[in-house]
Amino acid sequence: MPFKPPVVTEMDLLRARRIVCGLAPLRVLSAEDAEIVARTVALSFAEGRRRGLEIAKANAKAELEGGLASPSV
């Protein structure tokens, strides 16, 4: 099964760049290095979104099959 990296959106990159710019220890990085860190952070956002979607799909499937009990409040 080939590895399929998550899709990184422009919003992911924007959020990640803001985080990198806001962290004082990372201010000493060159622009190129800061972009590498920002892309890595953005990739983690995309991976989290993909995993969340997989969980939501699994839960929806289980609900449709009657596998999940209704939550009690």
C-alpha cells in the first residue's frame, strides 16, 4: 500500500507560519529553515484533519449499522 501524504492547504501553511513567527527560539532561523519548520507544522495539521475525518467516517458507519448506542446525557 503506497504512502499517501495528507493534503496541506494554504490555511494550514498560514497558521503554521504564524506559529513559527510567534515562537521566540525560532526567530534565529533563516527564512528557508523557518519555512521548513512551518511546512512540517502544516503537515501535522493536515494529518490531524485526515485522521479526524477517518474517525468521523468510522463513527458514522457504525451508527448507520446500529453499532453505537445513543449517548446518554
